[in-house]
Amino acid sequence: MPEEVRTEPKLASPPRVTRRTLRVRGTDVTLLEEVRLLAIEDLGFDVEFENLDFLTCQHRAAMDPLNYDIYEQCFHNLDIVWYWGALQPIETERIKQWDNIGSLAKSGGISKYTWQGHGDAPVRKLYVQPDGTLGQQPMPQISMLPTAHNVDSFGYDRRLFGEEGPEGSSWAWLLDRRARGRIALVDEPAIGIFDVALAAEANGDLTFEDIGNMTVDEIDSLMGLLETLRQQGFFVGSWVSPDQAEALVRDDRVSVQSMWTPSYGNLGKMSGIFCESFPREGYRAWHGGASLARHLTGAKLDMGYEYLNWWLTGPPGAVMARQGHYMTNPEGVRAYLSAEEWGYWYDGDIARCDLKGPDGRIVVRKGQRRPGGAYRERVSRIAMWNTVMDEYNYAARAWKRFIASLGTATP
Amino acid sequence: MTQIIMPRTPAGQGQEPLYETISRVLRHNITSGRLPAGLVLIEGPIAKLMQTSRAPVQASLRMLNAEGLIHRFRGRGYLVGAAGATSQPVRKSLDEYDFDIPEASRTALAIRGTWIRVYDQVEAEVAACQIFGEFRVIETELAEYLGVSRTVARDVLSRLNERGLLRKGASSHWLAGPLTARTLREKFELRSIMEPAALRLATDYIDPVQIAAIRARIDRGDARDAAELEGALMRHCLGRAPNGALVEIIANNRLLLSSMDKALIDLGLPVDVVALDQYRTLFDLIGLRQVDAATEYLKEHLRILSFKSLARLKIVALIPEIETIPCYLVKV
């Protein structure tokens, strides 16, 4: 029992117990109000969410390590915070569902025959090695508890590109001349750079020896190509948050652009016209998770573990599923979804009824089928992962200059 | 390249070449008997005492050798006294003698001392900016900034060039950076080739008492950070290798890396306790004269350090160029 309960003077009315609070710093990928309310309901303490954009979140997690207890982000930018010494290892023996966590996170692919993908596959950052570095050799301590994840592609206008056909679309469409003047890119460097790199390699403009770890020369070539295209008026601009991307589609200002899964449910009358692609080269994947702040000890550390364990209990995974994201222990989520929801989101079935998103609005219409199909089909086609590559400092600075020259495409 | 020399220093000062001044001081101390016959003279300690670089000391030692005041011997450096005298080499610090720097020479050296201080400042600034990208160094701005002549500014930049912190661009501009992952990887690759080799060469020259003292510091928790122990490794182990050229290349190769570490520490990078532990083990092995194990361990330590440095460089991407970058450095 916390100190304050014992020292409270005896009163006629029941003692007022100061609720303990756990502070979570993260991004709007997982820090949904619906998730927070569920957590407070299930856990014996309050949960505060500090919702930041990707870059601010990493920066503050590293440089301001005392003002949060849990860090919720992605594996691909974990290096930044981990090697700054802001986090502590998680003991897997304290994670009740550890054995039910899928092999995509634990060993790199859903089966031993699937390719791990270029770049920062979560398994390469998962296990804490004896020398304090992160690697894929299994160890009893991990850096981040794997939770929500997904595979991304780009969105395209069917009126311009037509149907995808049996082979699927190609990342080349993202820099397609037919869409000149109607292309937008996401500003986040660990994501946007790879959207265009996949496109440039798919259309034959450039080749990368290892697209997940580009050299300085390759980065220079890529930025040179983008500058040329910019001068030719290819881009309408960049977007920072998904709602900006959705507004660009609703206002009919883009024919193809970087786009994330939850946005496809928010396109209004453009739904069915602006579609999620199924690129033949494969997806760009990401994997989220939660980490423990370095400063946690004793009772506060126990709360941290309670919260991590709670993420794998099912209800939060169901919220994630309703915006299209997968959980690392899918079977644990199943009981909290309707048969129709499970069928559409995880099994790739045709929706048998309208489906609601986390906030209760309808995001999927009866008769739709998820592009790319079932979970296993989609995650077995990962071309690469969001990545903070070795030359990130160099690449991100060049990217930032390029994005600044585009301007934000605020509608 | 021709440039107008702007004489800022008052006339009459600093006109004499530095090696002349140093020669005069050494000559004075030898002929007056302050330095005994057989004393080993090495340029490093003399340079330190006179607050100059090593090059002019080398020149003046060659001069005194030609004059017959000192002579070469089988070891490193020179012996005081004319050749032929069968004196045993005396290896003692100059501090132990009543070494005298006459007032006039002192003034001349003090001016040079300013140069050294100026150099250290510029070296630190030029190295630190490189994590933020590529910079052009404007010579006139630098002279203005330091309040020195363009000649001095150019000397400073030439020295940085020699040490690999600057280069000349296609249009003869001085360029610094960017410090990329490629640069970092290359420098660590060089380290893992040269430093274990130097450690092996140095084996018989390492002072066990020093190593024990360092170990005691680590055990008491007095070692501030990994940078301190890295410095100790350089000074007391690698630097003892009887190959001055190798030691110099190692020192120059480390410059950019240690200034990156310093820049990151200034940004708030906490002490790396794993690295402290690794240094403890390394100094244990060196203290035990386990040469093979120590060199292998040093290699592994450098591999891990390289990996961590690459990861730490990534956070710099999130930090805007600091306003404290001095005005003579202009972003390319």
C-alpha cells in the first residue's frame, strides 16, 4: 500500500486516496483516448498520455528521461533513445504473455522461410545483449515489448491508375509522371525517405545496394532525383499528420501519396476512389512497442510491468484492430472482436456488415475486402521496415531541407 | 595562394623564427651547465615546457646537433654533450633541473603560447561543428574572431588540415565535415588496426605503477567518464609505443571522434557505465601483461564502441544546429 494511505488521519468519511499515476510518452499511433480509458478501467491507477509527433517524441524521450514512465514508440527509432541510456531492459519472465508473442517480432518473420525485410526489422533491436547493445540473439531481457504493428503502402486514385490487376500496383506509381503535380509525401524521414526510395528503385531511376542502410552517395543521388522532380513540379507538398493526408484526398488535390492504414476509413466521398495499394515489390512495415524508463524502481516499476502486461490482454489490441493495426498476440485479441471484425481485419474476408472504428464512426462498408488480404498474406510480403539507418543524421538533414523546399500542403 | 599579410602584432615581436628562440633557450641551459652531459632530450617534453608544437623543437635540436652541443645516440632523441663523450643516457624530467627561460625569450614564447591556446579553441570548434553537416571556414572571419593576423589564422588552419580536421575544396576554400557514419566507421576501422598494434609494441614500456593507479581510480569510482579512461589508455599505454609516427597517427585519428563524444556529452549524453566496466577489464589485462588477451579485448571494445557511436550519432539528426557555432563557420 502506498505511504499516503497509512499516514492518512482517521476520518468519519472514507479516506481520500491519491490515485497513483503512470505517465506514458508516445505518438498517436497507440496513444488513443479509447486506449487510455480502458487502461484506467482495468488497472488500479491513473494513466496519463503525452501525445507527441514522432521526432519530438524521440528527442524528449532521450533528453528528458525523468518525465515519463513508459515510452511507446517504434522499434526502428529505438536506437536513438536506447543508446542515450534513457530506458531499462524488460525482463521477459515478467511478461505473462511472452510465449504468445508472434514470431514476426521474436524471430524476424512469421515463418522461418519468410524474408526478414531490409532495414530495422524489430528482431534486430529486440534483445539486450550482454554488452548493452541490441541484437537478434535471444536473451532474457528485451528493449521494448512488441505490441501494435502494420504494413504500409501508398494510396492512389483509381480514376488515374485504374485497377491494380492481379500483379498488384508498383511503388513506381508514387513518382509516376501521370500524377505530376498531384503527389504528396509524408515528412517523417525514417518513413518518407523509404517511400520515395522504393519508388525510385521500382521505376528504375536508382538502385541501392542495401536500401535499409544507404551510403552517403546513394542518399545524394536520391536527393538529387527528388530535387529534379520538384523543379518539374511533381509534388503538391508534404504532410505531417494523417488528418492532413486525409484532407488532401478529400479535397481531391492528390492522385498518389504516402498514406497510413487508419486514413483509408476517413476519406468520405473519396472512399473507393482513393485506394490502399498492394505493391508487388512488397510493403514497408513498422512495429510499435512499449519500453520502461530507466528511472523506474520498486512500486513504480511494478506499475510499469502491469501496464506492459495489460497491453497484451486483448481489449487494447481490439482498439488497434479497428484502426487496421495488428497485435503481436493476435489470438488474445480475437475474443474482443466480433466475428465480422476479426474476419475483415485479420482474415481478409469480405465485410459482412459495416464496421466501426475506435471512435464509433463507420470506417468499413459492408462488401469491402481488405487490400492485400489476411494477416499472414500481408506480413509475409514485407520488403522493408521503417528504418533509422546509420547515415540517418546525414539523410534526415538532407530530407528536412527537401521537405522545407516543398512546403506543407495544408489545404 | 597569395594573400596580403596584415601585420597586427607590434613590430619587433615574434619576428624571429620560433626554432631560433627555442635554440637560444636550450643553448643557454646547456652552456651554463644547468643540463648535465648525457641527459636525454626528446622534443615532446621540451615543446610542453615552452608551450610550442613539436616541429620547431625538432628543428632546433637538429641545429644544436649540428653545432655539436648535443648528439644522437641509439635511442630516441639526443644526448646533451658532444659526440664521442662516453656518457650514459640520463633519462630524467627537465623539471628536475634548474631549467631557465630568459625573460626576452619568455615574451617571444608567450606570444607563441597564445597561438597554441588559439589553436586548441579552433580545433575544438571546427571538430564539434562537423556532426551538424558541412561547413566552410572563412579565414578573414577567423582572424577577426580571434583578434589575430591572417597569417596566424592561416597557420592554425594549415595545422588543422595536417591533422585531418579540414580540407581544401575545389575552389581552395577550407571545408570541414560532414561527420557521417562512413567517416566514423572508417576512423574506427583505423583504430582497430593501429591501436592494438601500438599496445603490443608498447608492452615493455608501460609503467605498471601507472596502470595500478588507474585501476584504483576506477575501483574507487573516481573515473569521471569513458573519455577520461580513453585518455589514460592513450597516455600511459598506446603513447608509450616506441614508434612516434604511429602514435601521432593514432592521436590525429582520434581527434574527430573525441570531439564528437565531447559534443554529445555537452548535449547531455549520460556516462556509459558499460564502457567503464570494459576499461576496467582492459586495464586489468594490461596490468597482468596478458598481451594477446589485452589486444584482442581492445579490438572487441573498439567494435562495440564503434557500434554505439553510430547509434548515438543518429540522435544528432533531431537537434537543430546550435546557435553557438562561431561566425567563421558557414554552413555549406
